[in-house]
Amino acid sequence: MVNEIGQEKEFWDRVRAEFMLDPQLSFFNTGTLGAMPRRVFERTVHHLRLTAEKIAEWDYYGADWISGYQPWTEIREKIARLLNCQVKEIALTENATAGMNYIANGLDLQPGDEVLGTDQEHPGGESGWKLAAERRGVIYRQLALSKPVKSPEEVIEIFVRARGPKTRVVTIPHLVTGSGAILPVREICAEARKHGVFTVIDGAQTVGHIKVDVKDLGCDAYYGSFHKWLCAPAGNGFLYLSTEKAPQVWTTLASTQWDNQEDHGFRLSQRGTGNLSLLMGLDEALDFHFELGPERIYSRIKQLGDYLRIRLQEVPGIKIFTPLHPQQAAGITVYNIEGLTGNFIQDELWKRAKIRPRSMGEVYGVRQSTHIYNSPEEIDRTIEVLKTLAASR
């Protein structure tokens, strides 16, 4: 057993060496932006340099030297493999916010139609629906969830009770960015499907973090970003739209393929000239993820998150806003110490130990995201600082 633990540590130390992070600094803010592996950075920069030096060689006969116009099927196939869907159900976007807006703007919702969300949405998950409410008279209701979420059953019951005759859409996060809670998406989608309600899932914090199988979840649309947990360059996102429901969604950004009814993913990927170097970085990040092994990555992230939450309970005055049930949390943990603020804890962790989580403000303290480039030792150092801060209140 000791030998197995040693081998596991050696493996993750080698993985950590694949990243360009300063070894003297501990980065715990993947929930905002993940660190790129060296090979992802190098492929991105290589293509950027190639474009700068050799652009005259682009003869327009083969693949573009820019993104935004061609289908890039080979990259979409890798994404489809990751999410368990068809390649034509995947659109390339800049980020999760873009995917959400494509659905909020693309559905033919009428005045009085109801959209159900939660009161714990990221602005990128709610603003498109607020715009629809203001512009088109759609009713956008944000249902109150506890923080921490007490149980999956509690969340399911809230949505079951809230659905009414005018409910047309349910839009919820798979994993809540402000608490780390994993919501019972599969059950909520199944209930919505019984009543013909369109389901839209915010996956900004999930892909590369926890397993995402859109067919198992049974959602109609699922959007997300690759610059967080998958560690791709910023400027890469996706939208999954089921073949069955795709004809219901109008194109928002119209270019040549705006009316392509054979490949809806390609239709919704048409967004004008983009930076192909960033897309090459995404391609490399997907390869890196598959080579390490998705299940192994998810397990490591959750292992570290569970360890952090266990150790946090040793800190006097700690309040944890992330569910402690093992099935309801993974790599994001939100916590505070009574009497302190998020800014204070964030700044003291940096000042005392060069540890970087992210402040969540006055009430909710900090969000600490554990990823494969983190270690138990870094968590132990976090706890040492927190205990010191708690003792000095």
C-alpha cells in the first residue's frame, strides 16, 4: 500500500511538471482560469508564430488559417467523444456565456412564457435570460436554493413545485460556480422532459472537472468553457444542442452557414474571423486530457477537494458553503471564517504562503479550486495559515 501511494505521488509530481506554473506559488483559482500545460502553450504559440511569419503561404485551397468559418470537424469529434454525443450536435464558441446567449436569443419565446433558473447563477448563465425578460416579456424566475445545498431531493422538489402551465425552459448550472454544489441535473431534466420543457445546462465549471455525459443527463442544450478545468487557452467554449431540438433554435450570429440544417453545430459555430491559434491550443488540451485519462483526472480532482473539505473542518469558526456530501461536490470549495472577509483571507493566504484562491466577498469568504497541478501538501499549508488567522480573530 505504501508503495502504491508513493507511485501515485510520483505520477502526479510528473503531471505537475507538465505545467509552467512557478513552483514557489500555489494556484487554486482554476474556477476562473486554468493553467495551460506547456505543450498547450507551445502549440498555441507555434501556430501564432507560423501565422505571423508564413501568412503569404495561405493559398485558400486547403484549411483556413483563421477560425470561425470552417467546421473543424476533427476537433468537434474530440469534444463529442468527451461529452458522449454526435459531432453535429457540437458548436464551437468563445466561452460559456456565448453558448448561453445562443440559446436565450435563439428560442422563439413569447411574452408570458416562463423560464426557471436559480438564484445562484453566474452572470454568464443568467444575463441572456434577463435580457429576454426585458426585451420580449419573458418571465424569468430565479428559484432560491440553500447554500450549502442540503440534498439533491431538495433541489428536485423546488423545481417540481415551481413548474407551471407557462413554463417553457429550465436553465440551471450543473455545478454552481459560487458554491461548488453539483446539482441533480439528470433528474430535473427527466421531469422537465415529461412536460415538454426545454432544458439548458450551464457547464462552465464541469468539463475537465467531473464526468459529463449529455445523453445520460438527457438535457436539450449544454454549454461550457474549456479555459477552466480543461486548461485550454481562453477564448474556447462549446455548445451542445441535441439533434431533436436544434431546429427550434434560431442562429444568433449569422454567417455563410446560418441556415445549415444538416449540421447544426457548424451553423452555430459560424461567428466570423477568430484566432485559430487558440483553437489549436484547445486541440492540444483535449489530447492532453485524453492521454492522462479523464476518469483518473476526475478522481484526482475530487480526492483533493474532499481532502480540503475534511481538513477545513479542523479550523475554528469555519463555515463551509459547499455540500459535504461526497456526491454533491468535487474540486470547488467555498468557505469563510467567522468574523473575516473573503478579501482578507485571500490576501493573507498570498502574503503568508503564496497561496492563491479567489475572494467571494464579505459573506462567502473564498473559493478554492483543486486541480491536478495541486497537491495535498499545498492544502496542508492552506490549513496552517487558516488556523493562524482563526486564532487571531
